[in-house]
Amino acid sequence: MPAQPDSLSRGMEIAGTALVFFVLGWFIDRRVETTPLFMIVFVVVALVAQFVKLYYVYNAQMSQLEAERRETARAR
């Protein structure tokens, strides 16, 4: 089974993504003078996308572990 990222790396990924989208929104807001509209929208979109990704990754991992558990139970 491949090495799985730990909680710290997942947390850093979420924070890093939010920071990148925040800065991107900040630059756009400065250009079109709409502060803080794009900053807020981009951060919310980034966080929602990260949590949706975490949900699907978690479900995939649980499905894989459940299949392995069933195979182990059948082998006994």
C-alpha cells in the first residue's frame, strides 16, 4: 500500500491553497478596485474544493480498506 500523507501535510495543503487563492483574489481586487470581493470568493471556492477533495479521497481509501478487510475475512 502506498504511503499516505499525514494530517500535517493535508493541513498545509489546505492552508497553502487558501493562501494562493487569497493572493490571487487580492491582485484581482487591486486591479478592478473591488476589495474584498474576489479575495473572499476565491478563498471560499478554494476551501470548498479542498474539502470536497478530502471527502472523495477519504471515501476511496475507506472503500479500499473495506475491500481488503473482506478479502482477509474470506481467506480465513
